Amino acid sequence: MNYRHAFHAGNFADVFKHAILIGLIEALKTKSTPFCYIDTHAGAGEYDLRGLEPNKTGEFVDGVQRLLIADSLPASLRPYFDLVRALNADDANGHLHRYPGSPLLARSLLRDTDRAVLCELQDDEVASLKKLFAADTRIGVHQRDGYAALAALLPPKERRGLVLIDPPFEAQRDEFRSIEATIKSAYARWPTGVFAVWYPIKQHQHVLPFQRWFARHGVKKTLMAELMLQPDDSPLRLNGCGMVIVNAPWQFDRWLEKLMPDLAQVLARESRAEWHVEWLVPE
Ligand SMILES: C[S@@+](CC[C@H](N)C(=O)[O-])C[C@H]1O[C@@H](n2cnc3c(N)ncnc32)[C@H](O)[C@@H]1O
């Protein structure tokens, strides 16, 4: 495996994914009973934006950095950006040098009774996660295949919660098939769990079989949000990305319809960014 998330930390896809992740966790927190957050592909948990990898690609400049320089930040993006800013509170010049991955964002939202389980395969990323969360007894770090781990982890004892599936997509079509197989068995074990799957869009036609899969396999209440920054006419570049949410929280479609135009406006490049929210399987 060659993938290192440090090259992409804070890029437009992270902004999209992490803003939605925060909305999903906040929706779980509308009930007082504890929940469990499971991150099948956790990454390092935190990234140094002054490091070699992020600066080699510069992807964060057209991602989280856009929010920093925006004249006025839309209210829908505040919860996300406030968490990023909080992590950088020690920077006297207001620069962003640290970027939180999904585990750190989730941790900042957990209550005392909530719990998180993080799965990651690479040694360096696991070491980083263990260091970050060593003192937090609510968080378990597992060096194991996140897909395989779900069989043992589900359903969680809390019977409420969220699974984030955010793989590297090194082999795009194979990854979609792995996700489908994983959701099939995970959903059978835990039909009320919320499952959020991030996916890249190079050419839209390659994503359609994955989107159709949910209705065909009897998965219910499945919502999709997509952000396209460029036309999908090149198979080589990341033109956009999407998130599929199984068992989407109540009125999450409306929440997304407020967030997505703001994301599109802040992250747009040369041409207008497009967004789309749709129920793949209705409520
Ligand atoms: C896109 S990154 C995750 C980013 C993270 N979720 C975030 O939002 O900050 C994907 C991660 O999955 C890890 N990975 C790849 N295959 C895996 C597997 N089968 N199980 C667990 N982790 C895996 C990679 O090492 C990489 O760190």
C-alpha cells in the first residue's frame, strides 16, 4: 500500500467529508444515550500542514485554507472550521499548521459516555493514533483491517452509533466491491447503525453501480451527497467526491441542502462547483 493521507490532508475532499462527519456526530448527540464511533480507515489522526507531504501537493491550499481566507464564512461551515481553528489556537499569527483527521474531530465531539474505535493498518499511522489518544480511555486503537474488524465490532454494546468507511481507493473498482461486501455483512449484524462511506469521483459512470447497489440489496434510508469541482471528463484527476449515508439521521437531507451550496461556493475553482443531494433508497 502506497497511500499516505498526509499528502491530501485538509484538501477539498477532507473539508467535505469532515464537515459531514461533524453533522452526523452532532445528530447522534441529540439523544442522551451513549454512542460508539467506528473509523475503519482512521489515518494518522492529525497532520502537520507545514510538513513535506502536504506541501508537496499543496492540496490543502484549495481546501481548508480557503475557509481561512474567506471574507465571511457561511454559518453551516462554522462547526467544522471552529474545530480546526481550536487545534491551531496556539498559532499567534492565525495560521493553520495542524489539521485534524476524522479520529481527532470525532474525539473532540465525544461525551464522557461515548466511545470510539479506530482501525488502521500502517505502522506510522497507528503509532500516531496511539500517541494522540494514549490518555483517553474512551478510544481504542486497533492495528487491523477495518473491513474485517467490523464483523467483531458490530453491533456495538451501545446499540447506537456511526461507522465511517474512508478507504484509500488505490484500486477504485475493487474498493467499491470491498465496501459493498462489508456493508452487506455489517448491515445484517446491525441494521440500525449509521454507515457513512466516502468515495472519490473521477468519472461518474464508475460510481453508478455502487450507488445502485444499496437499493438492490435491501439497504434502507440511504442518502447521498456529492460535490463536483470539475466536469467528470478526465479519468485521471479527482473531479469530485461523495458520501453515502445508510440510516441517515432524521432530516439530514435538509441539513445537507444547507451545507452543500456553501461548500460549493467556498471550494469552487475556475468553474462553478456542482452539488447534489439525493435519497438512493428513500426513508
Ligand atoms: C483516506 S485515509 C483515512 C483518512 C481519515 N479517515 C481521515 O478522514 O482523517 C485511508 C487510511 O486507510 C488506511 N488503510 C488502508 N487499507 C486499510 C484497511 N484495510 N484497514 C484499515 N486501514 C486501512 C491507510 O493507511 C490510510 O491511512
